[in-house]
Amino acid sequence: MRMSTATIIANTDIRAGVHLIELHAPYLVQAAQPGQYGMVRCCDALASDPLLRRPFFIHTVQRAREQCTLLVAARGRGSSWLVKQPPGADLDILGPIGHGWEVRPNVRNLLLISAGETIGALTFLAQWAIEQELAVTLLVQYATIEDIYPPALLSPEIEYHVTLSDSGSDKIVEVAGNYLAWADAVCCAVSHETLETLYSRYERLRQKHIAQGLVVRPLVCASGVCLTCAMETRSGPKLICRDGPVFEIGEIV
Ligand code: FES
């Protein structure tokens, strides 16, 4: 992990409040692994507010072109500043950081499960898996049709299955059950409640080395210093920023 400069190549509004930011980022691109993130300084060069960097998952990578993308939803001051940055602007990024997704060499069928914007933590993994000639199914639950991630941004080889649930119910849990016999590995970027439901409902997810889960929380330093992201796991206390954000599912539910 180190600090590097990335230059914005394009900034596209893919739906209301959500932008795809394309970067020329030679260091970040060469070092990044699926599930890792970068801490982006989200203010003008001479400003210091907001003081804290914001974490963004590396959304896709084009290593030959030294380019990557970030999927940014304008939710607070930092992300709202970021989505306004024009092509040509430089970003100061610390990263890549964290323990990302692990896919064992014998995996052929990869099931990815997400809800809403956490899809941004899975897209690089999906891209990598297709490049390795794995079969990939991506299940995503959204609250409304307007929220749906554009299928055109995904490789056509990915089976993209969308469920809608505006009532807060976890339809995704039911749908996931249809794919578990097929999947050799399952990567979940869902809420902790949904993760617990999946884990308790399906024996397959309780088998060793089958399923991993993402933990998303605000990160202050992402350097293992402030300890505000400490979390109790079945193998003792862990830091989400450095030991995660991806863990074996059995460690965290
Ligand atoms: S965010 Fe500071 S130790 Fe993890």
C-alpha cells in the first residue's frame, strides 16, 4: 500500500447520484486485487475538509491500459465532492488496502450475492473470474427498478440475476438457494443481517472454505492505527480495514 496519484479520464453519471469514475492509476492498477479498496482524499488540494479520506472499492481494472474505475454514490460530503470532479483532475489515493476475495484454484462456478451498491465490491472479482474462464452468476437485490446496476457494465458472460424487494424482505436469500448446489464458492456483499440469514438457512454455506462475506463500515484511518474498526470474530479480534473487509463467513456470523 502506498500513496499515489490517479488522473480522472471520465466521470459518467450512470444513474441518479451514482457515478462511474474512470482513472489512469498506474500504481493502483498494478497492485490491486479483487475486494481491495483505496482511500481517496476528497477535497481540493489546498483544503482540509473533509479531513478524512473516504474508502472506495476498486470497481474494475484494465491493467494493460493502467486504468481502473470507482463506483461512487454521492451520499455525504466526500463522495459528493468526488462525483463533481472533471476529467483531468488528479486524485490522491492511498491503496490498494485490505484483504480481498480469495478464490481457490479448483473453483469453477462462482456465485456472487449482493444488495444495492455493495455490488461495487464484487465487480472486479466478477471481471477477474471471467478472465480465468470461471462461470459466474451474480445475484443482486435492489429496492427499486431505478436502483439497478446497468447490465451493460458487466461482461455478457456473467449471469446477472436481479431481484426487487421494496418491502425490506430478503428475496435474495430465497433466490440464492437455487444456486448453492451449483456453486463451488460463494462471495457475499450483503448486510450482516442477510449474511446471518443465509448462513443459518443453508448448510452449504457453513461448509469450510465455501463462503466469504464482506464487512462494510466507515473507516477512519485504514492503517490499523485508530482501532475504531476492531471487530470480534470467531478467531479473536480483527481489524476490518486490514484483516478484512472480506472474511470467511463462519468467522463473522
Ligand atoms: S480504520 Fe483505523 S484501525 Fe481500521
